[in-house]
Amino acid sequence: MNIDPASVHRLKNKLAVILGFCELLLSEMPTDNPHRPDVEQILEAGKSALQELPQLAAQDLTDALDP
């Protein structure tokens, strides 16, 4: 798998925007809003994806070192 550092950086930046907007929405959204669970789910999925980025980058490095 070839994932260059610039691609990882761009993906991280896009996730930061998504997470930021989710947090903003949740801070202004009433707790009884029917869409709140959807926004919370998007936030959690974004956080999970953000945590997986270092593993993707590490896997790429492992692949490069192990021909």
C-alpha cells in the first residue's frame, strides 16, 4: 500500500474540519434534537478514522522496509 505523508496530512486536515463542525453543531444543538444522535455518530466515526491514520502511515513504512 502506498500512502505518502502528504496524503495522510490532507486526510487529517479534512477530518479536522469534519470533527470541528460536528463539535460546533453539538455545542449549539439541543439535547432533544432528533438529529443529535446522527451528528454524534459522525463525530465518533471521524475520531476513529483519525486514530487509524498513524497505523496506515506505519503500515506503508513496514511495506517499504519488507520487500
